[in-house]
Amino acid sequence: MKSILFVCLGNICRSPIAQGVANKFVSKNHLDIVVDSCGTGDYHKGENPCQNSIKVSTEHGIDISKHQARAITKEDFKQFEMIVALDDSNIANLLKMGCPKEKLHKLGSFGYDNQDVPDPYFFNGFEGFEKVFLMIESCVHTLIKGIQK
Ligand code: 4NP
């Protein structure tokens, strides 16, 4: 079965949104794709997503409130077919940890000029989360449309 793991740093802001968007698309289109997310760091292990990520997702009809943050493991490198990082520093960390290059992708390469998805955790206020959501949504849809067949 196809499988995608979205990876950011803390697994509390960006990758849980990507996971939520992907899961909604997968179930709406009755696809057989396993989706998960994690962080390269374990600073927030066991925590639910940040309030603004929950809020922006809820506004788009997606409930990510029950996700619990976890850090990537070596097992993930075997289990998942695609490992999709949210920015270049995640890519660098994943390569250092032994992620197979051929599995590793950057979310921004799916229609956003290979841009980093900026970390809204360090933004002031909510506005940045809406921008980040729309960027993630567009890239995730393009990614899945490309592999669904
Ligand atoms: P994320 O954002 O990688 O999008 O989940 C972060 C949230 C918290 C921290 C880093 C990134 N932190 O170091 O506390």
C-alpha cells in the first residue's frame, strides 16, 4: 500500500496540518494511502498540535486536535514509501539520520517552486497560519494526485 510520512521539526504546527489535509483528501476520494506525520525533534513528544494549527484546520473542516506529536524513528525510513519534509533544514536533518535519498521529497516541490513551508510557530498571530495552510493544501493535493493511480 502507498504511504506518506510528513515531517517537520516539532510535529505540532506544520506536519499535522499536512497529515490532516492528506487524510481528508484520501478519504474523500476513497484512496488506499496510509498517512502519518512526525518531527525530527522530540521537544513536543505526546503534545497535541498548537492552537493555531488546530484552529486553521477546523476552519477548513479538518480535526487535527487529537494528533500526538512524535519524533521520527529509523523504522519510519523502512515503513514509509514517501518521506515528505516541510523545509530544507528538515531535509538536512533527515539525511543525517539516514533517511534514504530516493524516498525523500520536499513538500514545496509539488507546485510551490520548491519553497520551504515557513514555520508559523514563530509568527506573531494567526494570519500566517492561513497562508501556511493554503500552501500545504495545494502541495498535498498535487502530491497525492500525482501518485494516486
Ligand atoms: P513545527 O513547528 O516544526 O511546524 O511543528 C515547531 C514548533 C515548535 C518548535 C519547533 C518547530 N520548537 O522547537 O519548540
